[in-house]
Amino acid sequence: MHHPRKNLKTKHDDRIILHFDIDCFYAQVFENKTPSLKSLPLGIRQKSLLATCNYPARRLGVKKLMSIASALSICPELVIVDGQDLTPFRDVSKRLYTLLRSYSWNDKVERLGLDEVWMDVSDVVEYNLDLLNWNDLEHSWFCLDKENPERGFAFDASGWAGRVYGHGHHDYFGGVEETDGEPEPLKTKLLLASHLAFYLRMKIEEEGYTTACGISTNKLLAKLVGNMNKPRNQTTLLSCGPDGEGTVRKFMGSHQLRKVPGIGGKTAAILSDWFISQADPDPNLNPKDITVANLLSLNPPLTPPTLCSLLSSSSSSSSFPPSSARDLLSLLNGHDPSPVKPARSLPTQISIEDTYHACPLTSLTQIRSELVKITSSLLKRMKTDLWDDEKRRWIARPKTLRLTTRPRVDPREGKGYGYLRVSKSGPLPGCVFHFGSNTNGDGDDGGGNTAAAMAQVAERLVKETLLPIFHQLNPLNPREGKTRSYSIGLLNVCVTNMDSVNPTAGGGGGRDIKDMFVRAREFTVYDPDPDQHHLVDNYDADENQFEPGAEPLETLDVDMDRDMGMDAEDVDVDVNVKHYQHPDLIPAKHQQDSMMMIPTTSNEYFHIEDDDKVWDAEEGNVWENDEADEELDYLREAGGMSSGDGEGGDGTTCPLCNHFIPFFALSAHERFHSMESEGA
Ligand code: TTP
Ligand code: MG
């Protein structure tokens, strides 16, 4: 069988990458708080669905992202706890991320969502390869600190830690084999990495959390192989030895097309159709069961030009670039050169949002009180993320405050995410930084003087800054006078434009900011309960994705001087809100049980632009590829996720993490990704 390898990108298989995924993350957070829950089937509720459930529940048939009603019908004894408040999840996520990061030498520690982390441990492993005493492998020492040889752990290098995938799909428990009399470096490195991964997993367990981990030579393979043995286990992909390539090919080949991160539902469908037209398989074959191996077994083989022509025809506006076709083929072959991105110490922004579509806010008193609540949460969040308790100072000060509002919308109108959302930004008043230093010595922001100071600052911020912005966004019609009643369905308050006080604290660099914005997609999920049509949830306003080719319908330039009574010199960002009409976007509606999802592919949306956050779709691939000068599939499927069939009815594959998401769960899923841009 011929494979068009000469066009594939470099394999970069000299790296060693770990991918950690916390088991049933939200559920474990609750279990740690109340250990008696551990033995009970537990579901974490977010509005009308389960964000996740623990493994006892899964054993009884409950699944992640099931509706509460279905879960209860399957498992009436399911204990359900409310997971709407994301604060505890963010806090644990940050803690565990920081823990892993403390073991990194190169700071290449990248998060995906709240509970997944990649680590590039090539340097640590390489160092320990040189230390290995081949005459006494059983009593090896893994050094975790070059400066301090005593910081490390003892391990038995004559065998693997955890499970191994390879050697004809069987687990392999042998020791370090020799090839032609010489130990094979890659195999030994993978073995060392398996022990490091095990050690780190045990460290995380000391914090109360079990994990799954994948160990391989790139991000794609590490993530996929980690799924092989869940929960509480790890798997190393043996991509070494005389048939290392064959092992990778078999491993990748076993995956359904849509399970490959980076291949969205639309592309999977196009490729499946093409496979069917070329191979004429059994008519009973379900297209969604077509695997990578099926596709790559075709003769003549799939080549970049074929891919370009197949995928270009699906897009009316642009042709699929050859470089992206090569990237896609690389992914199918298990090659992923994308680097693990350096850690970021700071979030790019922090925003808090609430929706009121079941019960819109009609009076200024209500609006004011909700703004105070949101602002208080925001301040608390700022304190957690941006305040250094030890050094008792801010590590970064956001410079910009943004308010976004939207009137209550009728879910049946079929309008998309950006519909009627309006935003304005201005300088963040300095008073917000005062509560941080007002602590009574213990740094506890939860009580005493700090809580009082925070409440005061929230009140002041609302009165002096947010309400004036609110009035500009929702001006009174002179004819209505003061009798006007509002109908506000959404409020979002955001601080952004982080100014790092400690220049070394920023990390990450500008690329991440762009990526974070691009990761954010636009979804609005409605729950058209016949009696009470209310918005189930709404994805964060602030990171709308700019669609290439979209034409602005109107531009609302915000003149800070004129509109906000602010000193122009204070204005750090030149904010304008553009209202775009995208030529290709077609509104669509999908039904799932009693839920209706109105996807982002609506005709209208806003793009909020500012100086240091200009982003474009081409930079936003999750599997970042430095050389990619063109957008990849998941970006072509912009407007969010692509629809497709999946287990359990209508749903879609997330182009960011490749989870299959039922339509009714999209909102929670979007929110889940949006948090990446906020949590550090
Ligand atoms: P996952 O890692 O996908 O799920 P999990 O950790 O619960 O389970 P697993 O053992 O299979 O890894 O997501 C992490 C958390 O993110 C999850 O606990 C709940 C939340 N989440 C959402 O809120 N919405 C979503 O759509 C997804 C996928 C996850
Ligand atoms: Mg998980």
C-alpha cells in the first residue's frame, strides 16, 4: 500500500509529550468536598443537563452531557448536585495545573479546557536517559531537578509504568529491549516518561484527583492514547522499534474519522462520502464508522491535491489550501508537529456573565442589583487570579472594562449568538485594585474587611462606570421618558487588556491571546420549554470570532471622551463594535428532545475589535502549526461546530476538542472552552 509520505510534515518524533486528563473532573471536585459521594452515582447539573457524572454513575448507564431527565430515567438513584458555579472547578484546575507546571523544566505546559494538560517533558527525559544505570535498572533514580540531584524518585526501569499500546495491539510489559545489541533511545525515553507520568499522576492523587494520561511523541498521539485506559490509568504508545510507524498507523487507523482531533464533522462527512464513492463498501456500513484506516487504504491513495479538491468544493468562498491538505494528511497518519505551548501565568481576560431570558430584567433597580452581583463575582475572580497573596500585590492589572448587554430574545426567532448583543469598553477605574491590598493580614478575600471592601468597590464600579455605560448601550427613547421598562436578557462584565505588573509573570506571549479568542465560538442554546421559553445558557460575549470575508454592516465607534466622559489619554484600546453580515452563513435549527439550538452560523453577529486583540481565524488552530499559513478544517467550519450524527441522536463534533456534543449540551461545552481564556 502506498502512502504519500513525502508530502507529510516532519514527524518531530524526538519529543516526549504527556497528556493528562482528570477523570470526571467536576464530579471529583464535589467528591473531594463530600467524600461520601464517591461511592454513589453522582451527576453534576448545569441547567437541564449533566455536565458530567462520576464513574459509578457511568457504570449504571449514565453518560456525560445527558439531559437530566434521561439520566434520571436510566438511574433514578442518581445524586444530582448543582455545578453552575464554576469557581471551585477553576480553582482546582489552577491548583493542579500549577502543580504540574512546577515539574516542568521548559515551561511547555499547555491546558485544554479545565482538566486537560499537555507537558513537553523531552528535556527532563533526555537528561534522565543519560543518568540511567544499565547495570541496575531495577534501582533507578529519576532526577527532577538538575540543580538538586536528590530531588527525584526511585523507580524500576526494567519495566513500564502503566499500560502500553503497541506490538500488535497487545499490552507489552517487557523491559527495555535491545535492538541490534543497542538499547533503543526512543523506547527508553518512552519508558522513562511512563514513570514520570506515573509519578506526576500520584502527585495529583495526593491532591485528591485521579487522572488518565497518554504518553507519546506528539500532542495528537498523547491525547488519543490517553483515552485507551480510563479512568485512573495511563497508556504509552510504543511508536518505536522496527515497526514503530506501523504501530502508529494501526493506532490511528482504528479511530473513526471524526474522533481525530482537528477533523470536524463536516470534513469527516466529506471524507466518508468520498470513501464510499471510491471503495463501494457494504451498503450497511454506517458512514460514521468509517475509520482512518479505511480512508488510507484506498487505491489510488488520498493525496493533498485530492484532499484540496474534495474540501474546496464544500466551501463557496475559498479553496482549501495545499498546506492545510498536507496538515490534514499528517494528522491522519499520526504526525502532529504542533508544539506544546509555553505556560501562561495570566489569563487574557476575566469575564462574568448571566442570562435572564426566563425572567428578563425590567427595572433599573433589578439591573443595578444584578450588575453588583456580577461585579462582585468578577472582583473575587480578579483577586484569585491576579493577586499574589504571598507578595501581597497585584501581578497584573487589567486596563479595560467592558459591559455587554442583550435584550431578552425570543428563542424561536432563530437568531444567532451575536444577535442584539452590544458592548462598550473603557478604562478600568483604579478603585478596583484597592480591595486587594485592604486585606486584614491573612489574605483571605472571603470575609472580614476584604469582603466589605470588595462590596463597596462593586457598588462604586456599578454606579460610576457600569450604569453610565449601560445607559449608552440602552438609550432611553425620549418619548418613553423615564417610564421605559427594559427587557434585559443578558449582562456580561469583563476586564481585559492585562498589564503585567511583573514583566516575567505574563508568559505565553501574544499568540495565545489570539488563540484564545479564536477558540471562543458563538453558540446560543435555547430551551423552548412550551410553557416557559427561556435561554438555557449563553456563551461568553466577548470573543466573537471574526469571519474572513464578512462585511461590516455598521460600525459603532466608541469615542471614550464623548461617549463615556473619560479622558482620551486613559484609553488604551481603540474599541469598535462592528456588525457583520457573512455571505456564506446560513441560519439553521436543530431539534433535540424539547431543546432547540440556534447555532452561531446565523447571519448576524458582532465582532469586537481592539488594538492588541486583533485576531484572525488562521491563527487559531488548537493543534497549533507554526508553518500553517492557511486555516485548517476546524477553522473552515467556523461559526462553531459542525453538525453530524452521533451516538444518542443529533449532535455535533467540537472542532476544538473533538468531543461529540449533543445539541442541547453545546452551550455548556462552549462555556467550558471559553474558560480556557479566563483561567490561568
Ligand atoms: P471532560 O474531560 O470531557 O470530562 P470528565 O473529566 O468529566 O470525564 P472523563 O473522565 O471522561 O475525562 O471534561 C472536563 C469537565 O468539563 C467535565 O467534568 C465537565 C466539563 N464539561 C462541560 O461543562 N461541558 C462540556 O461540554 C464538556 C465536554 C465538559
Ligand atoms: Mg476529564
